[in-house]
Amino acid sequence: MQDKNIVVSLQKGLEVLTCFGRQHSRLTVSEVARLTDVSPASARRSLLTLQAMGYLGGDGKHFWMLPRSLLVAHAYLASRPTPSLAQPLLDALSERTRESASLGTLLDDDAIIIARSTARRSLSTGLGIGSRLPVYCSAMGRVLLASMAPEDAARRVHGMPRPRLTAETVVDASLIVKLVERCRNDGYATNDGELETGVRSMAVPVGDRAGNAVGAMSIAVRAERMTMIEFRDAFLPALQRARTTLAARLFSQ
């Protein structure tokens, strides 16, 4: 039964607004209807409303996002302490290692990046604040899964779509659950070319006072630069120090 306190039209409008992205920069009414699982008539009403409010542009067939949409992201970044406290730590980590560093949190079946510092050696993924990484095949995502009760993490992994993004992507649910369990035991997770060929990443949990993970901090490197063992030995201590500093600042009160 629909909650009477939920404004369905607002819900649909926000779903329409957030269906745009790197792979969907210009969308038609039918494409939006498919992505948001609503009727074309409902999608059209939401699109025209957002266009009238200045959040979307359109030419009669395609729609695209306008700068006013940034107000939604800015409201989150400006009102929450985590991104602003994490940014200087990510900048320092990126400057010290000359690699890109990110902070993310769980959103549905993805890890969403809420703070990021990009190194001089840019990676071709083009990640930024608001980018989403599938939890089943990203180091950051596996850290967030490991923060759940084992049975909850396993249930979520078995229930989510797990497309093969590269030749190295692990898609077998049982194997992913084992990798999550290893992360739970080791305190960090790795990814070797599963999201993008030739890119390795590593992530650690950011915990609160009770030890519950509230986010994940990660760092990425091109595979030709170093082996996974070299990557871990060179950067895991710095990543852990940055994580510990962030946790202390977040929960100092």
C-alpha cells in the first residue's frame, strides 16, 4: 500500500532527474519511461515540469540537464560534514601518492562517490562526485557490503544484477560473497581490473565510534605502475591513516 505521506509526483520527478548520467546525457520521453519504469505519459509530464523549472533543457525530442540541477548536489555537499572534512584528506592522499582517491557511501546496489581528489595521472573512467560504482565488483562496494551482517550481504549480492563489465569481473555470487568475507577479515578490499581493464583499486571502511562502517575510502592505480602486492604495500598504510583521521574528525564530539 502506498504511504499517504509520499508525494508520488515528486518521487517520480526525482527519479526522472537522476536517470540522466554519463551514459544517458540526452534522453527521449520513451527512454526516460524505460529507465524509470513509468508510463510515457508520466515521464513526459515530469520532463516538462523539470524543463519549466529550469532543471532540464529540451528541443522537443531530447532532454538534457541544465546547471540548475547542480543546486541539488550542492545542497547535500554544503549541508553534510563528511564531504568537506574528507576533501582535504583526499587531496593530501592524492598529492602524496599521485593517484586518485575517493570517499563513497552505499546507495541501493551502488557505492556513490561523495568526495574525490583526482591525481595528475587521470584514469579513463572519468569518475567524479555523484558517480556510482556497482558494489559487487568495486573495492569500495565490497567494503560497504562487508559492513553488513553476513547474511544480509549475501542476500543482497544474490539478488542484484551482476553484469560482466570486463574480462576480469567476478560475477558469480558465491565468489563475491567469499571476497566480501575476506574483506571483513582483512579490513580492506581490492579490485584488479573488474571495473576497468588495467586499473587496480583498494578501499578501507570509515567507521563510527561503535565500529560501524559509514563509508569507504579508496585509491586507484594503473596496473602497469605496480603489481597488486606492490600497490597494497605502498598505499594501504597511507589509506588507513587518512581513514583514521577522517573518522576521528567526524566523531570527535
